[in-house]
Amino acid sequence: MRAGLIIIGIVLLIAGIWIIAGHASYQATDTVAQIGSAKLTATHDKGVPQWVGIAGVVVGALLAIGGFVRKR
């Protein structure tokens, strides 16, 4: 259980730092025009919001610290 918390915490920390650094993005497809059954779409990259990275860092740190601290 402790090892699982530590591993998940470290993974979330790394992912959060990656997002905060601005390297995470996803593709979004929007419909520009539609006439009958013909559809014109545009695909573009969007960045993942910074708050997602900050939340990942905070939750990851809490999980990792919780895994390292020994409860007696």
C-alpha cells in the first residue's frame, strides 16, 4: 500500500510539473460549417490549463509524503 502511494504520488508530481512547464496539449476538433451532410471541421492544439498541473503537483506531493510517513 505504501509503495503504491509513493509511486502514484511521484507519477502525479512529474505529470504536474510537465503540465506547468507548458509541454502538455491536446487536439480539439471544431465544426466550422455544415451544409446538409457535408461538414467542414478544423483541428487545432490546445494547452492543458495550468490549474490541472498545480493540482497534480499538490495531490502528488500529498500522496508521496503520505507514503513516506510511517504511521505508528
